[in-house]
Amino acid sequence: MKTPRSPKLLRLLLLVPLIVAGLAGPAQAGPAQPVAGPPAVASVLAADIPPICESRLPAEAHDTIALIEQGGPYPYPQDGTVFQNREGLLPDEPSGYYHEYTVKTPGEDDRGARRIVTAGDQGADGMYYTADHYESFSDIDFTC
């Protein structure tokens, strides 16, 4: 049997046995019990993001940090644009709080996957590093 690829279809298939069991079971007296909804999605806290020592970043990240600290100029027109945090992996902040910058990847013909995302004005509230194009982040620790 082929595995369904649609998340909605998969959820429906997982619920079918429960629905059938509920319909086939004995009738219950009394008021119906409320059905629990999905758990609330917890907001990401800065403490939830693993740290990375600045000294462990690739050399190209140090170049990007220096450009951020001096206010540019940046090698790519997308550098300095607002990072939307659509993935929800960084703490929830108002639009415009985060900005993204390219960390060059040797051998890549395009911008590659590595980025630094700043929090606040030019990273005044912190900087985050991603080597996998926003699938995960590390909080850059400048004290080690």
C-alpha cells in the first residue's frame, strides 16, 4: 500500500479507526465530553536556541559580522532586508525586528544556505547563525 503524502489525508486515515470505534461502541449516558483540540504552540524563547561560540563560526561569518557592525556595504542586494521569521524558530517579535545577511559559501554560484540574522538595530539584541537556510538557528555567543 502506498503511503499517503497529504498531511490532511494522513490525519483522516489515522482518525478513521477512532471514529468507527466510537460509532460501534455502546451508547453513553450523560453529556458528551469535550474533545481536546491541538496543543497550543509554545512561543520560542531565546533560551531555547542553542548557542554557538563566535570562534566556531566559519571565517566567512566573521566577514559578514564585520560588515554588519560597520553598516555595509553588503555584497548582495538582499542583505539587510527584513527577515520575517515565517518558520517561527526565533522568538516572536514585530515585523522589522530581524534582518538577514548572507554568509558566503565557498564554491557556491549563488548566495548559498548560510545566513546571519540580526535582532534589533544592527544586532544590538543578538545575532543568530543558520547553516541550513533557516531550518535551524544557533545564538551567536560573542563571549567564547
